[in-house]
Amino acid sequence: MERFGSINGMTTEKLAISIPAEVLARARRSAKREHATSLSAYISAALEQKSTLDDLARLLDEMLAQSGGPLTAKERRAADRVLLRSTPRRRRA
């Protein structure tokens, strides 16, 4: 990778990657629709979001390991009942 410049005060690097043509086409359309400053900025934001989600998934895995693992089906149903009871329901018009 070669150093390229900066975006919003962050050092950037130039990178060559291969992306399926349809994925790239969708990214270009989305970047244009979302008024991204550039395709690079759009892809950078997507990678940042994915990295954050990966970090959160790792954290959840650690928390589950410390607490005895994921909920059983029975525990999940009980939690759903409690959560659904505490969620305000909309009135029908």
C-alpha cells in the first residue's frame, strides 16, 4: 500500500482491491444517491461500519462466554414475553 493523503485529518493509503462487478455497481449507485463525497469515502464508511460490527460481535462472544453461553430456546421465549409486554403497542385507527 502506498501513502496517499488524508481525509478528515486521517492519514489514508491507496489500495488496489478486486470487487465483483455487480457489488461495485451497487456501491457506485448508492454513493451517488447518498451524496457521498466520493466512492472512496463511501467504501471507507462501509468498512468502518463493518469493523465496528465485527468488534461488537467479538465483545458479545466474550460476554456470552463469561455468562454461560447464549440463551436457550426457553430463555429466549421468556425474554421475548417480558420484552413484548414492556413494548408500547400502537392503537389501530
